[in-house]
Amino acid sequence: MLGEVNNDSMSPPRAMTLQGGEGHAAAAAAGRAGRGAAPRSRSMPYFIENFTLIRLCLQYLRVISRLYQNADASLPRVRVNFNFSKRPLVKLKTVVNNMFCFRTRTVYCDIKALLVKTLVQLFVVAKCVVSAARSRWWWRRRGGARRAHTLLLLWLSGCGGYSEGRRDGDLHIGGIFPMEGEGGWQGGQACKPAAELALADVNARSDLLSGFKLYIHSNDSKCEPGLGASVMYNLLYNPPQKLLLLAGCSTVCTTVAEAAKMWNLMVLCYGASSPALSDRARFPTLFRTHPSATVHNPTRIKLMQKFGWSRIAILQQAEEVFISTVEDLEAHCKKSGIEIVTRQSFLSDPADAVRNLRRQDARVIVGLFYVVAARRVLCEVYKHRLYGKSYVWFFIGWYEDNWFETNLEKEGIDCTPEQMREAAEGHLTTEALMWNQNSNQTTISGMTSEDFRSRLNEALREAGYDIDGERYPEGYQEAPLAYDAVWAVALAFNKTMEKLEKSGLSLKNFTYTNKKIADDIYEAINSTSFLGVSGLVAFSSQGDRIALTQIEQLTEHHYVKLGYYDTQADNLTWLDRERWVGGKVPPDRTVIVTELRTVSLPLFACMTALCIAGILAAIALIIFNILHRHRRVIQWSHPACNTVMLCGCCVCLSAAIALGLDGRWVLEQHFSGLCAARAWLLAIGFSMAYGALFTKVWRVHRHTTQPKVETKKKRIHGWKLYTMVGGLLVVDVALLTAWQLRDPLKRSVETFPLEAPRHHDDDVHIRPQLEHCASNHNTVWLGVMYGYKGLVLVFGLFLAYETRSVKVRQINDSRYVGMSIYNVVVLCLITAPITLVIMSQQDASFAFVSLAIVFCCFLSMALIFIPKVIEVIRHPTERAESGRGSGSGSAPADEERYRELVKENEELQKLIAQKEERIRVLKQKLAERESAAAGVTQGTGGGDRVLADLATATSDYGTSTNYTRSSRASVSDLDFSESYL
């Protein structure tokens, strides 16, 4: 059984003990089981065997009196190495330390240390009394010279500073174990017993460290770098000289390893995963049996690729080990094309950081923190509902299996164990393999991993841990690493000793300035490779442990192994045991489903049916127009213009159907062609239909503004009407061609804000999109087209208003043409601006535009052709030559008006004849009077009467003329009446 060396020269509150001991064969076997007695040490002073308790007490009283006489003198160091239980010694030290709590380096501190040593030595002597009594015969055989020699040894041991463990066969290493503290990693609770087991097994091997025994001097660092540095300095500046340092906790290892190179000391870390420790330039003497935290990152990346996660978030504690791990993870993510949506860090309270994760819609979250902080994080995860079927958490795998439900009240966490278990369900962990997975494989110590587990559990039970209740101390997972670390030290020392023997040196020749032996130790550790209880132990060129990574998932409050990943071979061994909350792999983000907004299918079907019906009606009217082209009612309405108008209506109705076509019917690569077709169909159809109406009203206006004689002489030719429509079409073609060549229409997508899912699925949100036809300078082109069409519409409206009451024989449907123009203008002026406003509402926009087109076409066709159809139906046998019809649908009313005009004309002719006869009579009288030779006075009076009569007649004529002009028999009416004569 190994003994513990007492390093009392360190600061009293943290006095360390050194266990040591050697055994014969029986003791070695007992030591392998963790128990057994050890024989007396060969370094036991002779005065213990030959002097009584009284003489020893007197000798130490002499030493004390001398110290009181010279308080400033350096105090002698009295040390003894015995194999007895350390517990009484520790109790004695604790009592004295509680009595003397000051730590200043004054004479009182020296006295305090002296009292501690004295009490220890008195206890040692008392322990030896029993054995001395049993061997009294030994006293009688010793002579006076022997006793005198013993007195000299007593003086040397008491005053000369005899120190325990100074034998030539002892090798000493320093141990820094994090046992207590708040926060950080207190893995020394399980790692220190594992290291003690390893030390006992190593010292029991006769083929290792031949002639030497290995001792470890340990103390608690509390996982604090400052305290760890203090422990290291105490180990270095207090004898015996240390050959190597064992350390745990990344922050402490960072401090110790960076400073140890100044003393040429190797540092072997059994519990440090910080990636920063892989920097050989900064830590040239560091090795570790704990794999680097960066070994987890390739495993995490592999899992993300396996499950299709490309968007993650990181939550870390503000410690160097986790900062450097996150930097390495970011590099791996960048290389693999994985997006890190946010990186949150915290010191002690993770509430704000967890809240920010929810704001960023983080779904796959990598958490890097110590176990104490992990419990706080998990409680906040429960409060913010960041768990369940929509979330995946990656935690560090070296926590204990029940970490999420222990120490809750002690750490002030306001979540119940049930809530913590609910929040922890389904999370993943990655950890380097710390236990040999082959439980039947014998390791270098002669044990299997299960044998070691049994011995470790027994030692922890003796230390007061409830192992049977699965209440494991912190560091239980890393205990095999500490065990194998001691074995790696022993094997490296053994290899170094063999090399030094060739040059006549030994490890006892090592000093803190001896770089040669330090280099030999470095090479030995670097080349060490063996099968330990944690698996194959080997070190990379950076001093890192080469190990596989294990993947686990918490399922029903127990961890289930999912697989293993070999970073070196890039090989993932998957066991297909994963179970996800909700039965499916959680997505890495809120799933955004892009939904194309299309025209409602019933609406599109209805409008298409109306448009097809309109096209069929237009075709039927074209046939009607051709079949009855010789009838006067058709001839005098310009059938060619009517045919052009009907063709234009067909094209416009086709454009309305094209407006309803969208991504549901047309592929994305063909959408640009659809956009061009819409523009060309609508523009050409409008110019043809409206152009024919505009041409008719233009000819009516020209006919009424020309003199009557010219009107009678001129004949309206069809080609002149075609010229007007052709001119409008030429302008359209020019504009559309320029638009198509310079800035063609193409598919553009309007994206709308996210919409809530229809089925209340938290993982899915809908992002609506709407297709539009647009170009780079769409506003400019639309402005030009709308301006041109608007001028034509306004001008047509003006002509229709000017000719609203005009009837022309050559264009007998001019009034209905004007009404059609009114309808078209009003609908276009309303539809165009409203369409620009509601263009983001596909159904409303399509319905509004298509209905406007349908109304314009149907109303125009009805106004122009229904009267003609009725007339043809009423007079089916009428010929073009003998027909008297007016060509309009209101022939009886026109005939009545005609009769009234004829009667009025006859009355006017009679009145004019009477007035002309009277004027002739008056002119005759005036001529007779002029020929008479009368007197001046008489002649003057007679002339006045004749002039008065003439004025009266003229006035009557003027009245008749005015009446004639004020009558309804205007020139146009007269022309219109001629059509009936």
C-alpha cells in the first residue's frame, strides 16, 4: 500500500501528505487490492528502535529550548517516514491549524510549524512504543557504543534536519488535484484515488523502476490558476526534488505548464482538454492523457453533416479552454460550410445568453461550459422552452451521468429535478473514450477496465461516496486517465533510467537545471505507448492523447451510446439507436417553406371561361359580318372596321387569359416569354379594338366639320380607315420592340413577410412569394406606354363627346361607337391606377384587370352588333338595293322625325313665297313713285312710306330666316334626311 509523504514546509492550511511504503510479496499482493499492511521502511532511524519515549521527549525539549533562544534562526526540519494511517496525523494538524490561523512568515509561523512537527513526532514515537516493548531482548543485546551512536543519530535527526524520503531509492513527483472550490472542475475527487491505486500498482511491480519507489506529493488547486501556481511553487521550492508534475483542470494546467518549462520539468495532465495546450511553442514540456477538446469538434461536424444541420449556435462559458475550443469549432464550421448564427458567452449567469439564443431562432446549439454552469444553463433552457422536438443541444460528455439533477439546492438553482430532466431529454454528448471499451481485455496493469472500476468504486466507498446509489464524485469519468497517467510516468522513468545507465547517470542526478535528463524524460514520454484502462495511451507530436470519440444521447433519463468516431481515419461507427422527441430529426432552423402565390384556380377557371365565350362570340360576329356584308345596315357601318374591332377583342381576351397564367402553369425558365406575350397581346389587341372605334368617331367628326358641298362630293374609302388603325399598330410595335430589345421583361419575385403555419407547427413558417413581370426600368416603359395610350383614350373621348348627337349616313352606328368609347375610357382610367396599387394581391389584380377587359369587349360588341342582328332578324329577306332601312335599330323614330321635317320644310317654303311676293309688289310701287314728278315735300313723304313698307317686308323675311336657322333642320339633319329620299 502506498504511503503519503508529508510536505509540512508548505503553507499550513494546505499542508500536504506523502504516502509511501514498501512491501514484501504479501504486502504487494494486498496493495494490488487496495489494502494490506506494509513493512517497516528501511529509512526508519535507529533511535526509534533503541530509545525510549522519555529520552525522545527530552531530546525534543532540548530542540525547542534552543529554538526559543534563537527565534530568527532557521528551524530544523524533522521528518520521519513510517507506514501508519494518515488520518490521526491529519487530525492533529487540523487542530493546530485551527488554533493558529495566521499565515505570515514571522517567527510565530515558524513556531507554529515546529509545534505541528513536534506533535507529529510525539505521535510517531507513541506508535513505536508498542513494537519496542515486543523486542526488549533487542535492547539487552545492544551495548553502550551502540547507544552512543543512537544518541548521535537522534541529535542529527532532531537538529540536523534529517528529512524523510531522502533515500536513494525514492523518486518524487508533484500532484495538483482540484478537490474543492466553486465552479470549474473538481475532478480530483475521483482522480486522486485512481492515481493512488496506480502508484500502489506501479510500486508493486518488480520489473518497473528497479531499485526505486515512486512517491507523489499532492495538494488541492480548487481549479483556480492562481492557487495552482502557488501549489506548484511550494512543490518546487520544498524538498525533495520533483521529477515531474501531474496536474488537472485546464486553467491550472495552462498556468503550470507555461511556468514548468523554466525548471525543465515535464507536466502530464490527466484532466485538461483546452485546445490551447496543444501549442508546442508555448507549452514545450506538456503531455496529457486527456484528449484535447478539439477532438470533439470533428465529431460534432460529422454529426451535423449526418443529420443535415447547416446552421448552429454556440453558447460558451468565458474560460480559455472553451474560447479556444470555439475558435477551433468556427474554423471547422467554415471549412464545412456550416453557418454559425450566433455565439453567446457568459461569466456566471447564462440567462441573457439563453434569451438571445431564442431571439436568434437557434435550433442546434453547442454548449461549452463546466458542469456547475451547465446546470444553470439547463434551468434557463427550461424557462425559455428551448428544448423538445425543435431543439438539439450538444453538451460536453465528461459530466457525470446524473449531473442535471444533483446539487440543485446547493447551487441555488430554482428548477426541480423533474424540470431539469425534461429539459435535458434528447441532448447529445461527445466525449473522448476514457474507459477501455473491451471489458475483457487485460491492460498493462494486469487488470481489465471492469477490474479497475471495481477497485475504484471500493476506494470511493471507503472515502464516503454513495457509489451503490450511483452518486459518483466529480471526475469519475476521468479517473482512468489519472490512473494511466501514473503508469505513463512510471514507464517513461523506466525507459529514461535504462538510457541513463549507459552513460553512468541516474534519475537521482536530475536537477531543475539539467536539460539533458529533462530531454531524455521528454523523449521517453513522447514515445510511450501502452494499453491502459482508458484504452490505447499514445501521444501526438503536440503532446495530445490520441483517442476515439464516443457519442451518446440522453434517452429516458439515461445515456445511450449512439456510436464512435475515429478522427484519424474519418470513420463514423453508428449504432442507429437515436430517438428524437417528436419522432423526427429536429431541423436546424425554423423551416421556411417558400410558397408561390398563384391565382385562385376557381377564379382563373371562371375568367378563362368568360374569355373563351367572348372569343367565340367575336368569331361568330365576324362570320355574321361577312355573311351580311351586302346589307345596307352592315355596309353603312363599315364592316371592315367592325371586323378589325372584333379581332382586337379576341386578342384582348387572349391577353386576359395570359394574365392568369403563373408559376403553377409555366416553368420559371419560360416565364420571360409569358411576360412578353402578355405585353404584346394586350397592346396589339387594344390598338386594334379601340383603334377601330377611334377611326369611326374620327371620320364622323371630320364629316361634320367639312362644308356640305364637299361632304356630298367626297366618298369615304375603307383604306383610309385602315390607315388610322395601322398607324396605332405601328407605334405599338415600335415601342414594344424597343422595350423587348433594350430592357426585356423578365420574372421578378416579390417576397412577403413570414406567415404563421397553417397547422400550428412550430418548425414551419411560410414565406409567400409572388411572380411579376418587370424590367430594370419598368417604370419608365410603363410611363411611356400609359402616356401614349392615355392620349389616344382622351382624344377619342373628346371626339365622341363632340359627335354625340351627329348622325352620318356613311357611318350609321356613330352614336353606339361613342358609347363604346365612353365605356372603354372609363374602365381603363379606373383599372390602370388601381392595378398598380393592388398588384401584390394576385387574385384581386387578376380579377380586376380581366373583368375590365371582358366588360370592354362585351359592351363594345353588344353596342355595335346587337342592333344590326335585330335588324337582320326583323327583315331577313331585305336586299341591299331596295332597302330603306336607316341602318340603325331605331328606324320608326327616324321616319317620324323625317316626316316632321318635311312638313316643317313645306311650311317654310310657303312663308318665303309670300314674303317674296310682297317685296316684289313694294319694289314695283317704289319704281312708279320715282318716275312721278312730284314736289319735294310730297315726294319725300311718299318715299318714306315706300321705304317703311320695304323695311317691314325685309323684317318679315329676316324673321323667317331666323326661324329657319333656329329650326331643327340643320345641315346634318338635311343630310341625314337625304338618306331617306
